[in-house]
Amino acid sequence: MRKLILIAFAIAASLCLGSPAIAVELPFLHESMARTAFVGGAYESCFEKNRSVSHLSEAQLVSFCLCTGRALAESITSSEVEQLQLQRVPPTFEQKAQLASTLCTERLLPENRSTPRDRDVARAMNQCMAEYHPEDTDYGAVVVRERFCICFGSGIVNLGAYGSSQPSAQAIKQLVGQCSRKLSP
């Protein structure tokens, strides 16, 4: 299974960079087609590797793998990309993958959030991810769903859905419309 992950990272890296001679220390730090390809490859690899063995629900696994791919993209160096292209896993990359896994596991759990509001937003977002087309685990669909659920989770908490009052159906409908419009470029 480790070899499958290594191959996926190597393919994503070679697609993204083309040549290992690019002298950018953190090649995927900023939004770009290369970063999207890397995160997509990392997401797909993570999801396939963990799908049958994870203690997480499928919706949580989707969020975990997306988070892990992004964390790796923000920390992988050019020299690590070069090593992955040669089908070698540098020890520093293994350490970063473990840290990303720990970070993203912690992020999924509402009880690890520092304020009551943050815990409520995390619960609302997790519920949204579980209920809003969870069967669609394609990378592109997951990115859109996550963006929608971040907006919706925060908005529903702002409306008081996790507090003492319940928002009206009209307020929820408006929130869904607002979050849906944010998905458009």
C-alpha cells in the first residue's frame, strides 16, 4: 500500500513540476494548477488507502484526506518532490505526513476546538459534510462540498441553530442560497 501512495505522489509531482530542476523551495505553497494536482493526488491516495481500514465515517475521511493533502502541499520541499519523483520517500516527508495526519485528525474533532462557537461550527460542518452528497467522493466534488459546508456551518451557528433559538426555514433557505452563490467564480 505504501508503494501505491509513493507512486501517486510521484505521478502528481511529475505532472505538477515537469522537471525536478525547478528551484522553488516550497513549490505547492500557493494556489496553482500544480498545487491542485498535488493535493488531488494526495487526496485520492489517502482516500483509497484508508477507505476500508479507517475508523472515520466516509464524510470524515473525505475531510481528513483533503486536509492532509493540503497540509502536505504547504510543507513539501522541492528536494522532497525530486525524491518522490525518483520513487524514494525521504524521511522528512514521512515525518510531515505523520504530522499532517495528526493535525487533520485533531481538526475533525469538535471537542478539540478552543471556543464553544468553534466547536459548534465544527459540528455543523461535519454534519453538512455527512449529509450533503457524501456518496460523491471525487476530489473536485469534495472541494466544492467543503467550501459550501464551511460557509453553511459558520452561517447556521450565526443564525443560532446551535444555541437557544432555531432559525426559520426562510433563514436557512437564504443561507443555502448565499453559500451556493459563493461557489460560483
